[in-house]
Amino acid sequence: MAKEFRIEHDFLGEKQIDENCYYGIQTLRAKENFDITKTTLSLFPNFIKSLAKVKKACALTNFELGDLTLEQKDAIVQACNEIIDGKFHDQFIVDPIQGGAGTSTNMNANEVIANRALEILGHPRSTYDIIHPNNHINMSQSTNDVYPTAIKLTLYELIYKLKDSLRFLRDSFHDKSVEFKDVLKMGRTQLQDAVPMTLGQELKTFAVMIDEDIFRLREAQALLKEVNLGATAIGTGINTKKEYQKKVINHLRDVTGVDYESAGDLIEATQDTGVFVHISGILKRVAIKVSKICNDLRLLSSGPRAGFNEINLPKMQPGSSIMPGKVNPVIPEVVNQVAFEVIGADSTISIACEGGQLQLNVFEPLVAYKLMNSINMMRRAFYSLGEKCVKGITANEDVCMEYILNSVTLVTCLNPILGYEKSSAIAKEALATNKRVYDLLLEKELFTKEELDELLHPKNMVNNYERKDS
């Protein structure tokens, strides 16, 4: 069957729109102009829902101020609620990266909501004299306040999900730290033998590192509550009534359940992207720390015959097309790569935010795309790391103990008794003769066997409080 079309127009001319589509002419132009990422806004459902929440708050405010009829308001609110519930997301077809500072995204939302509202009222799509994308859905708004507000709503929700994934990863490491609280091993600095510790202490450190970043994210999340909704074009609130700005923030709070507040200076807030720079920096911090943890997991599991081989990571898949029996640490490796992507995104976001000019930053679409993409990748990566790697870690206790007994750094605990110079001489001789420190001390009759066993027992070199708390 041949497609049926309707005709829509803007000041550039006319276009045919598939009759089955809820979007309109401006969305179609954007679809044709921006074919950059080969993805659409539908890849980011939280962002679409945030746009609908903003539009709903605006419609409620415009009705309260007498600028929408009850019939118009009810239809618009119902359309927004349906989008918030996950419907019509396939109608958000524009590329996330676009020229125009997000105008195409805003108009995509305006047109879908308008045409769905018309349908609810029993009218054909594009009968815009009844409900118009600009005159009614975008009433008292500009892309320049709607778009950044929707970004902030989205990031606020996504950070909750990111924190959940970090808590899962933190708890996975904590559980392993308890399991391995009595497994003694050699600690290392600069990849050289240092002093003994427990495997539980080592893994607990990872849990603590992650917990710190959960707190940092919570701090950064609070900064997203300040929005510029009501600022319209540049922050002067042009085309809004005097009461609008305060009322729309109150409605936004009701719609979202979050205590959003208006920025103190709307002109400043419309051009300032500092909060996005800050959020990106926190994401980079998280990525760097988790990537460092993955580096450690790969080192500790290296081998198995010619590496550290202190722990075993779950075997996920064959590791080579040519070397039989080889198994690679693929989960930490993929998390490393996610971290590299996030670190690169931070540089992109920094440049994009710096590139803003005068009263607006036109590069916010790129900023939003990178931030949302980074959070989504990190969230999936952290769940994968916890579930497919950390939970299945096992310890090679004999290997860990052998490293301790063969290490010359055991002499460190003798410094208070023998002094640094004599202890260094014993360590040097142990290295030169390939003898154990324990055996040399007995040969030199510096201690009795009983004294040595007490002094050099690895358990006595591990902080007891930390060991119990691991």
C-alpha cells in the first residue's frame, strides 16, 4: 500500500510528512540535516521523559495563568504523561548531535506532543490552529531554557542509576574482602616487594575508593537542582508573564518530585555550563579510579605460570585464536576501555563548554550526548565488573604465602631491633646468595628460632585492627 502523507509548512517552505508520524516539518528537516552519530534521541529515554516533564510543567503553568484552555491543557498533559510512561519514543528521531543549540530536539518534542494532543482531542494531526507546537506546546519557553533544564533533569536521574551500579561494585569488593580477610600476601610499591598485608585489605581498599566516589557524585548531583526554566531566550524572561517563572519552577517540582530551584541570575545561568564541566570531572575521577582497580586485578591475576598469579578471575571466554588454553581478563579490559572513553569525553566536554559565546553555548547537544553516553556506559560496565568478575575471584593462598616467605623485605620488621644499616646488609646478602632472610638470621645467630618465628610471622606484620575490619 502506498504511504499517505500530510503537508506541513514553515517559513522555508512545505514538506510531506508520513501521516503515521507524530513529528512534524521541523523534526524532519533536522533528521535530514543531521546524520552524525547514526543514532536518535530514542537512545536516551530518560532525556525524552525529562523533556516531557518540562513541557508538562510549562503547560500547567500556562493554564494557571489563563493562557491555555482546560481542554488544551488536559490534552497536552495527557500527551506528556504518555511520553513519560515510555510511549512514542520512536517518534524522537533527530540525531543527538545537532546544530542550533538543541532547537531540533525541542521542536521534536513540541511537534510530537502537539500532534498527540490533537489526536486525543479527536482532531487530525497538523491541525495546528487548535494546538500548535510553538504557540501552545512551547508557550513561554525557549530552547535555551527548556533544553538545559531537561539535560539537568536527565543527569539527576542517571546519576542515581550510576550510584546504584557503584554500590553494587563496592559491595562486591567488600564481600570478597571479608572472604579473604585471613589470606596473607605481599604488598607492593613501585611493583617491588614492600611489606605483608592481607588480600582482604587489598580488596577492601577498592571498596573504600568506590565509596568515596559515590559521595562525590551525590555532592555533584545536588548542583543539578538549579535550573534556568523561565529564562526563555537569553535569561530576560521575554514572552513570559511576571508570575510565570516562579510558578513554573513550583510545577516542575510537583511533576518531578525533586526540589528544583531557580538560578539566582537567569542570564548567567543560560550561558554558564560550569555544572556540566564539574559533573564531567567527577565522572572522569570515577573512571580513572575504577580503571586503576582493573589494572590491579589484571596484574594480580597475571600468569598463571609466569605472572603474579595471586588471584584467579572467572574464565569468561577463550583468549586467543592461536594459543590454546589462554584466557584473558576480558571484563577488566573492557572496563578499562570504557574509562578511556569517559576520560576522552571529559576533554570534549571541556572544549565544548569553553566554546560558548556571549549569552548561549550552542554546543550543549554535544555536552549532553557525551555526559549521557558516559554515564550509561559506566553503569553497564560497573555491573558487569561486579557480577562477571569480582564476585568470582578466588585466591591462590599458597602462591601468596610463598611470595612472603621468599621476600627480603621481611627484614623491614627488624629495623627497630637491628637498625637500618644491619638490616640492609642482611637484605643485600639474602639477594646475593638467594637465601631467605629467615635462614640468614639463624646462621648468624642473631635470634633464636622461637624469637624469629614470633618476629617474622606475617600475621604480626599486618595491622590487626585493619585485618579484623576487612
